[in-house]
Amino acid sequence: MIPKTRKEKSKESGKTFQTPKGMHDVLPGDQPYWDRIERVVRDLAEFYNFARIRTPILEFAELFQRTAGEETDIVRKEMYVFKTKGGDVVTLRPEGTAAVARAYLEHSLGRMSQPQRLFYIEPMFRYENPQAGRYRQHSQAGFEVLGGSNDPIYDAQIITMFQRLLETLRIKNTNLKINSIGCRVCRPLYRRQLQTYYKTHEKDLCSDCVGRLKQNPLRLLDCKEDSCGRLKERVPNVLDKLCSTCSEHFKTVLEYLDELQLPYTLDNQLVRGLDYYNRTVFEISVEGKGSEVGALPGGGRYDYLMELLGGHLTPAVGGACGVDRLVAVMKAQEIKIGERLSQRVFVAHAGELAKKKCLKLVEELRKANIGASEALARESLKAQLKAADRDGAPIALILGQKEIYEDGVIIRDLRSGLQETVPLHRIIDEVRKRLRDKNVVEVTPIHD
């Protein structure tokens, strides 16, 4: 006989059922927030050429044990693990990145055009203490760039997409924190220095951190206990220990963010809660109203994740944002729900300086609700224009050294091959005019 639960007993005593602890209903009054967030995520994905992927709610538990790390809170405390009738040990999916990486390998997406730009909006499950905007079943919206090169421009673009998500939702008082945690070359030295520092303070560590000190000292920087927090104030700075390759990568990411005029704070204690990250890691939180939900988007680079799953070294970067947390912040900031976004040209560059300027040009087009495609990680202009042809864009905007110094942009008609240089300050109006002449349909934009 199956024992009765507390709620089943309460039902017999005349009380009604309730959701299990940490679960929640999305009532009709809250649905407009969800619809709005999902619509903005889809519009951003369409604008930046991300294709949707859906992975199963159930995965083998070993997938996350191997990738997230045995000593992480997700694996040790928060996964819903059970055996199937066939004896398989499975878990309700606790996060999206490892599942997407598994799908990338299983279905040989690496044989398709690279990089693969994928996004998802899916439920996740973690057995953690419920708080404001944090539920045991929660939804995450994620963007992942897998394959291709480990170009820092992808790091910057992922961060930019999440910043634009918050801006479009009109969430205010955001704070972007960013760090680099190095690679397998320079990180071991930093780990040893962390262990040396914390061993002199071992008696002041919480019980969890005593174990982390031996297994994975980077996890010590992620501890939220007050006693451990005080010790973090004097830890060695990871940015001083980066190898030249990681240092240059991080410097370039920051240059892209500067070019886009995205403010950020360097946080040398930011490590994220999963072991598969390397190099760039980031989080965006809010200050003031809504700050109690913690980080909104967060993520970073994970070039070694495919190797952990039996594949080859594969450059990758991405992040995710809790939809429930976004709703909580929008309510706290009393944000009213607005309407809808977008249209398409191809942006190409010739030279490193032009590449940085192109990133900003893409964002100017986005603000003007003009859709744009690009292949900025490719250095060859010929290869970029081939991508433009495959994309079917009628117009290409080309920036080179000459155009930068003359404050101009080349507009090339990809059907006739004719081109001319237009002053940069007129480019939005000129693109709109030419798209109208070509009868390119524009979708009703979002105006908040």
C-alpha cells in the first residue's frame, strides 16, 4: 500500500490540494508578462539568426554530473535524480547548456555550417530553497553559440543580446559584472594560489567550503556564507594570473563592450556555479527594486564542454536568464506591458578596426528595427559576401579602413552588384529607402 502524503491526508480532512513546495502556477493575470518575455526572446533570436532547439526534460543524470561538476550545488543538492523501471539513472533537466551540447554532438551539428546559433525557452528543475523569483520548477531562456572559432566577438554578442533583452523589457538599474577565469593553461596556477591562501584560514570556512578547498577551490569564490564572504575580500586576483592568450581574449571582449558603450564592472570573484566555464564569465543583476531575485542573465565561455562529453575541443559561449526572475523584476519595477519588433541587410567588414565598428552598426540597425545578418568572425570579405548570398539579403553594408576614416559605409546591391559610399549619419534612412524600393516587408515594431 502506497503511504499517503501530507497533502493527501489534508484532502481527506476537507482541505484542498496545493502545488508542491517550490512549484507554482502561472495565472492568467501573469500570462501577459510571460508572453511579452517569450516574444522579445524570439524576436532577438530571429534578429541575430538563432534557431530554436528543444531538448527533453529527462536526461541521464551522468550528463550533468560530468559537466556541471561533482562538487557543485546543482549536482550535490539540487538535482531530481531517480531510476526508471528499466534501471536507468535519470534526472529532471537542471540547466540547459549541457543538454544543448549533448544534442550538438549526438546529432552531428558540428558538420553543419559553423557556428551553430541556438536558443531555447524551457522549464528547468532544481531542488533548492524557494525564494522571490526562484522556484524548483522554473523556466530559462538561453542563447548558445557553438562551433566555429573562439572569437571574442561572440562573447560580446551574447552579453549584448541579454543586455538588449533587459532594455527591451524596460528593466532599469542593471549592472553587468564580468570576469575571466582563464583556461587549462593558466587556471591550475591560480587554483594552487587559492588553496595556499585559504589553507591559512581553513578554520573560518563553512563545512561545504572545507570540502571545496580540496576538490575545487574556485567554488570557494561562489560561497554565499558570511564567514566565507569576508575571506573573499583578500583573495589573489585571477586577472593578474591569466596567460597572455586569455588576457588578450578578455581585453578584446572588453574593447567590444566599450565600442558598444555597454557599461560593466570587473569582478575578479565572479566564477559562476558550474565547472565547465573557462575564460569569460558574466552576470547581469539589478539594483534597487527587484534586486532580491539575484542575477538575471548569466553565462560565459565553455570551450572544454564537448570534450567532457566525448567530443573534440569546440569553441562555445552562451548564457541563460530565468523567466520567472524577469517577471518578478518587471512587477517590482511596475513595468507595463507594451507591443511588438523588426526587417534585413547584411553587414560585412574588411579589417580588425572595421570589425569593431560593424558590431556597433549592427546594433544601430537593430534599434531602427532593421534586421541584419552578419558573419563577423570570418576575416575574409569574400567569405562574408558568400554568406550574404546564402542568406538572401538584398543589400550589403561594407565597412573598411577607408570608410572608417571617411565616416562612410559602402552600400552594395547584392542583386545587381552596384555599390556606392553613403555618409554614416545617413545610413539608416538610406537603407530604409532601398528596402522599400525592393518591396522588403517590414514587421510592426515594438514601441514601448
